[in-house]
Amino acid sequence: MKKNIISTIIICLLAFIANSQIRFLPTIKVDFEKTTSVRQLMKDMEEGNSWFEQNKDRYPVSLINYYEFTGDTSHSIYKPGKKFL
């Protein structure tokens, strides 16, 4: 009798665990931005060169790029996004 009850409880727990792992989002859309420090990037590329010091005011401090990721159960798309104001 105890073995039947314990076996039933174990089967129910395993079924619950297996069922909880099946849940996926059918579709997803993520919009995000990436900020790049342009002056630091140029400084790292031209290290030890006085050319950067002379022209650093011509470059913006940072550059923001927007991207969009869209996916579902069969495919995913990663592309440049629209600029947000």
C-alpha cells in the first residue's frame, strides 16, 4: 500500500516537472540599443598618434545604434531597428 502511494506521488511530481519545462513563448520581439563610445574607440585604434588629439573634437562622444530581434518557434530575425525619439 505504501509503495503504491509513494509511486503515485513520484509519478505526479515527475509529470508536473516535465509539463512545466514545455512552456515556451510562441513569439518574441525585443528592441534594444547599443551605445558605443566613439572617442574612446578612436583613441584605442590610434594609440600613440597625435592625429587623434588634433581631430577628437570632430567625433561624437558616443553613438547609439538601435536593433530589433523578432523570433518565433521556427525562425528568428535580427535587424537594425528604428530610431526612437
